[in-house]
Amino acid sequence: MRPSILGAVLAAFVGVLVVLHGQAQAQSVPIRSLGRFQGWQGQALVGYGVVTGLTGTGDSPRNAVTQRAIANVLGRLGSNLSPDDVRSRNVAAVMVTAVLPASANPGDRIDVNVTSIGDARSLAGGVLLMTSLTGPDQQPRALAQGALVVGGYQFASNQNAEQRNFPTAGVITDGATVEVGVEAQTLQPNGELVFLLREANVSTAVRVADAVNAAAPHLRARVGDADMVRIDVSGAGDLYRTMALIETLSVSPAASDRVVVNERTGTVVAGGNVRLDSVAISQGDIRVSVRQRNDAVQPVVYGGLNEGLTGLVVSNTAIDVAEDAGDAVVSFPNTTVGDLMEGLARVGVDTRGKIAVLQAVKAAGALHADLIIQ
């Protein structure tokens, strides 16, 4: 192989290594994965309705809310009934919720969630009657109706019950029809787009602004806050093409130093760059067990029973103190949380002990990260 060709191959190989090293250092993600534009958000909808067709698992006749709701529904259909005339357990009063997308047109279909608000045992097999869904302004936005899909069941007979999951909540896929359309207002009155970061981080906001300025000289981006980037689009033409361009730009977000601990499940999750100062850890448990035994002593009188004497109860108490066999004293130099967890596992510290150690290390000032306890 000629020297010039060999040099070119080596240069290309070194270039590949540099690229791979850069990718290992920080992973670039599209800007759209880091947040959203202000004004592009869903709208919560809520409504009150009635589910029918239940097999005796609906609200009991003593539920006045359900009785009145059924009477109102039948009244709108031309049947005049008093709420006291409703005695069926095949119906249930429910709340219906949905989320209207940021951009929705009349006729679009959205999913709805249905939950019981009475004493119904199960909504399985039920059908939701037409229910109006309103927004925060109390204006109707959609109409919901359809058969429920419930991921559970409950059967009861003679004080015996069998239940799976939660049968008092269900979903209707595409169960609501949008009646009033909405349009997202992303362009601010001053001619700016505001991009909101999902997690506030000044370094990430600066990187987003720099990426926009470098890719589109006709746009002027500046950091407005730790979670906000303001973009002047007065010099741009098509607004939505500009938004699409901004969303597809890639940046390397600054990692947040966090350690998340779930005490219920014993789960510990930490970023790979979370470090610890030099620390010495002594971990162990002392178990104290107190046992009490009561003995009854009955008096015995020779020649007969003396009714004036009563029995005596004697209590004997024993206390046992035992040290945990998994006690450990470990010293760690400057290291990461991952190395700490691996070291504690090697010396036999269980998950609950690891969580206690993390809390103590944080209190000692050796953990340079936010410790989040769930």
C-alpha cells in the first residue's frame, strides 16, 4: 500500500474514532423532544353522564344522584318519571373526561375515560349515553357516546367476591366527536415563538438558542428563562415551516444531576455522571426482640377449696438482641453513584439498606445531585 493511501486510511480511521468519541460524550436529540411551543397544548374536557346495560352491577336504588339522572334522561326523551320511580341496578352515574388536542376540527374523534361516581360494582358491558363534554370555559366542545371497554371484572354471590383490576373505570376509543374546533395560538402578539423546555436548565436553553441562530440566520433566538427560549420570527415567511425547521434541529441537552429513589419498590436510578466525594460508610442493623409469656398459677388448699383465694398471673419477659450478619464498613474514594451501588451489593447490603445509605450520604454533603424520594 502506498504511503499516501495509508495516510488517508489512517486519517479516516482517526476521524471515525473522533466522531464515535463525540457521540459517546453527548447524545444529540431533536429539539421537539425537549419541550413544546407555548400555546400548543391540549384542553381538558369533562362531563357527567349515565351508563346503561349493566347486569345488576350498577348503582343501588338508594343513590339519589343516579335516580335523578335517569329521570332527566327519560324526560328529555318524552317520558315523564319521578326519580322515586327508578329502581334499577342496571344503570350507573359516571364522570366522563377527555383531552382536546391543541389543534382539532369539527368531526374529529378523541378517546374518553369513564369512571363511576356512585356505588356501582362494575361498568363492564355498559354503554354510555350521549354526554356533553365542556372545557374550562363551561362551553360544550364534544359529544361522547358508545360502549365501554373495561379491563377488569367483579362477580359477587353470597358474600363471596372475585375481582380483577378496577372494573369501575373504562375507556371508549374514539368515543367522542369534536363539535367545536380549536386552533393553537403559538405566535405571540410581539411576533415571537416561545419554546418551553420540559425541564428547566440554563445550559440546555443556551444550546437551543445557539442551534437556532446557527441554522437559521433570519431567526433571532435568545434565552428568556431557564426553561424558555424566545425566537423572533418576524423575518420568516411561513410560520409552520419555521416551526418544523426549529423542531428538527438537534442539540445535546445538559444532563440533570439527579438520583431517584422509590422506597416502595426499592428502585434506585441515577445518571452515569453523578459523582460522590470521598466517603466512609458503616451500615448495619440491630434487631431487638421482646417476648412475654403469661403463666397462670391456681392456688391449691388441702382439705377443700377456699372461695376467698384467687389465681395469680405471672408474666415472664425475655429480651434478645442480635446484630445483622450483613454489617459492613466500606470506604469509597471519589466515585459515582453506580460504583457505590455496586460496592454495597458486593458486601451484601440489601436494597433498603442502599436507599438508607444514599439518604445518609446526601445528608453528609458527599452526594452532588438532587435526591428525589418517591
